[in-house]
Amino acid sequence: MLVPDPKVVRKLLTRYASLQIAQAEQEREATARELEDVSYTLCVMMGTNRIHDAIAKADALLLSAGRRTADAAAGAAADPGGDSDLSLAV
């Protein structure tokens, strides 16, 4: 299964939230169409057919991506040279 790029998912979630706020402040047909498009895209990317499920899956994806990044950073800090398993003998 393909995993969506977390950066793209984050941008879509941000756009979705911004459009929700804009639509709540003042309903506009153009905003409603764009909100529908972003919702559809999120659903397709996350493999769901309901926006609330897509948002939950997107949040989980971003959380796990954040953990992987933090784990990688912790590993790099513990082994700054990144070659502790290599022999220094020539």
C-alpha cells in the first residue's frame, strides 16, 4: 500500500481547516466548492469515503511520521558520526 507524503497531507489538512473557518465566517459558493475538492482529495489519499475518517487517518499518519523523525534525530544524536559500527583499522 502506498503511503501519502506527510508534507502533502499536512498542507491538505491546513487548507481544509482554513476553508472550514472561511466558510463558517461567510458562506461562499467558491469556498464551498474548494472545500469539497480538498475533502475529496483527503478522502482519496487516505483511502476513506468520509472526511472525518480521512482526517483521523491523516492525523495518525502525521503522528507516526513525527515519531519516526524524532527517533531518527535521537539516533543521530546518539551516534553523531553515524559510523560507530565501522572499524577504524585500515
